[in-house]
Amino acid sequence: MEFLKYAVPILVGALIGYCTNYIAIKMLFRPKNPVKIGSVKLPFTPGIIPKNQPRIAKAVGEAVGEKLFTSDDIKDVLQSEEMKSNITGSLMGLVTTDRTIEEILKGNMGDEKYGEVIDKVYDTVCDKIEEGIKEADIASIIKDAGKDAILEKVQGTMLAMFVNEDLIMSIMEPLKKAIDKYIDEHGEEKIIPIVSKEIESIEKKTPDEMLESVGISTDMIEGAITEIYDGFVNDKADEIIKKINISAIVEQKLNDMDVEEVEELVMSVMKNELQAVINLGALIGAVIGIINIFF
């Protein structure tokens, strides 16, 4: 009996301290909704976090956006050699791949879409070439060049007495019309095989082979990528980062989280610490029980 006289206050104090802290921690997240008896809402309902979630989300968002992850931090990351190397390496991987341009495009858009795109390319390139030929007025160039060539050939000969400019033009003008008509009627059918052959040749090349065929080396490409990236970060990064409202994004994310998700997140980080608080409550309760025994 003497033992119980001392043990009971200590155990009761420890139990009260443990339960008090356990309930206090649970009240951070529970209950999720107000609890009412009739029309009277019980105090401390809902829990602290559900009740203040918008205010907490706003405070955390401001702390993250203004103190922990600022625009300057983002720019420093973008300007770091590691990030620059990663970006350049990723883009160079697209250039130095062993896959052909046809394989790359089919892999990204599928065979059917790729066929549609290639047909569109054929049509566009052929139309542009045909338009260019017409705008260049090749028939007129041939007519004028032919006239000058004939006049030069007959100059100083007896034919010069009979072959004058008017006579030559009377021959060259119908020739010009015939050339224009031929281009209109047969230009596309002559252009398509040439364009088709050239596009097929490009399709079978890897990206770096295609670029090297026009005198662009991989070193030049890598240098250009680095220069473009540096220019973008220096000139545009500030403008883009200012449009990224980090505080608002964090706030919205936290507001969108369910209370259970918030609890799980907090517990995953602070489970041991919160359990230590509960245990501390038991210890303090036990100490208070001991004090009550002797005082």
C-alpha cells in the first residue's frame, strides 16, 4: 500500500501529461470540420490547421517566395555552370544521336503524322520554287540573253545586215511565251523529283551529318547553344522569373492539399520530434506527481 501511495500520483501525472500533449498535437489537425451541439459550435473546432489553412498557406508561400527561394536564387541556378552544362549536354544529345532525322521525327509524331508533314513540306517547297521561278521571270532572262548572244555572234559579219534586233525579238518573243507556258504546265512535275530526292537524302542523315553537310560542325553548334543560353538568361530570365509568382504557387498548392495530406507531410518530417513532445508531457506529469507527493 505504501508503494501505491507513491506510485499512483506519479503514474497519474505521467498519464495526464502524455494524454494532454497527445490530444494537443492531434488538435492541430482534428477535427477537420466544426463540431456543433445544436446551434452551438464547440471551441477549438475545427482543428488549428484546418481552421487557419488559408492563413498558414499564405504565410508559408510568402516565406518561401520572399526568403527561401527568391528570383535571385532561380537566376543563380540558371547561370550556374552545372545547369548550363546540363542544358547544353541535353541539346547536344539531340544533335549527336545515331538516329536519322526520319527516325527522330517518326518517334515523336508517329508514322501517319510524319507522312502528313512530309507531304506538306513537299507541297510547300515545290510551290515556293515554282513561285520563285515565275518571279525571276526566267523566260524574259532567256529572251534578253539570247538576243544579246545572237547580236554578238553576227556582229562584224554579213548576217548583221539582215539580222537586226527587231528580227531577233520577233523570234525570241514567241520563245519566251513558249517557255512561260511550259513552266506553268510542267514546272511542278520537273521540280517534284528533285525536291523529293533532296528531302529523302536529308531524312536518311543524322542531325549532325545534315549540319556538317552545310559546313556546320558540332563544335559550332555547341558554341551557339551556349551563347544563346547565356544571352537568354542574361536578357530574358529576370522578365520571366518576375512573372513566376512563387509565393502564390506555394500558397495555392497548400490550400489545395487536404488536411490528411498536410498531416502526413508534417508527420513524415517531424514524427519523432512530435512523439518526443508527447513523451516530454508524460515526464513533466510524472515530475509534477513526485512534487505533489512531497509538498
